Amino acid sequence: MKHMNSKVIAVCAAAVFAGVIGSQALNAQQAPSVKRNVVLKQDMEVPGREAVMLFVELPPGSAEGRHTHPTEAFVFVLEGEISQENEGKPTVTLKTGDVFHVASGKIHQAINNASVTAKLAAVLVAEKGKPLTTPVN
């Protein structure tokens, strides 16, 4: 009988351990995702070019992921605060009202380490039909 109780206790202990580990894994959520919304895409009078305006939301704890654009990007921080990594430049902290520029082909990303969602407006003048963003590992 003692041997049977030992097995039951061992099985219960293993189940509790698995439950604790499983609940920790469920609670370890992925970083929130960045939302990008094209609000205007318009052919320009410059042949082969289009203007693209984007609204970007970075929830707390999110990062865009390192990427490039085949054109220059002009960005305005509407709300919140971000850390901006930009190839060849030191990382800077930008807050509501700040603006920044990203040169064509430069690796960059915005990171939101703050406790509120950061909102950005971006304008790109791109070659028509080309992808606007290329992820970089």
C-alpha cells in the first residue's frame, strides 16, 4: 500500500510541476505586434513615383524589427516615446512632437520601451510597384 501511495504522490507531483511550467509558458506572451496602416497611396506627377503615408502604432514592449526602405522615410512621432536605431547613427530617444529621417537603404527600427502605445506618421516617396519595406536579419 505504501508503494502505491508513493506512486500516486510522484504522479501528482509531476502533474503539479508540469502545470506550473505550462502556465508559465502560457503567461510568457510574445511581444505585442506593431500595426502599420497605409492611409494614403497616391501616384505623383514625378513619373514612376508614388507618395505613401503610413500610420504606425507600437504597443508597449514592441519593436518594428530591423528593416530597410528603398526610399527615404520622413517620420513624425504623434504620441508616446520610442528608441530609434538607425544604421550609422547613435540610438536616440524620440518623444511626441519629434521628427526623424531615415536614408534610403539604411537598416533601422523603432522600439517602444515605454508603458504607453507610441504612434507615428511616416511619409515615403517610393518607386511605384516596389516593396516599401525589406526585413533584415
